Amino acid sequence: MIPGIAHRSATDRASALALFEALQHCAQERGLALRAPPPEPTSCCGRGCNGCVWEGFLQATETWRQDALEQLA
């Protein structure tokens, strides 16, 4: 069974990490290997820039989530 968290997009670092963990655990239980999740940004300046690296990370996280759900379906 796919965990409920997998049906929501990540909105911050904590929810992204929880999403990665939940879906990777689900895949492991099924004997499947998912591609590696996107790496966390390391260059954020913390000023809320338009096009912040965290926005890109969350977009990549959403793509990863959708791909993982397709593989687990």
C-alpha cells in the first residue's frame, strides 16, 4: 500500500525528506529500486530570491514523486 504522504506534493525540506523516505521504504518492501531523489540545495542565501534553489528542489521532488508513484503502481 502506498503511504498517504505520497499523494501530496512536498512543500518544504521536511516534507520532501519524509516523502523520499516513505516512497523508498514502500519500493524496498516490493523489491523495487527507485532512482535517487534530487539532492538538497547547498547554495541558498536565505533572502527569498525569485527562483530560489529551494523552488527548483521542490519542482524536482514533485517530478521524482510522480515517477516513483508510476513505478509503484
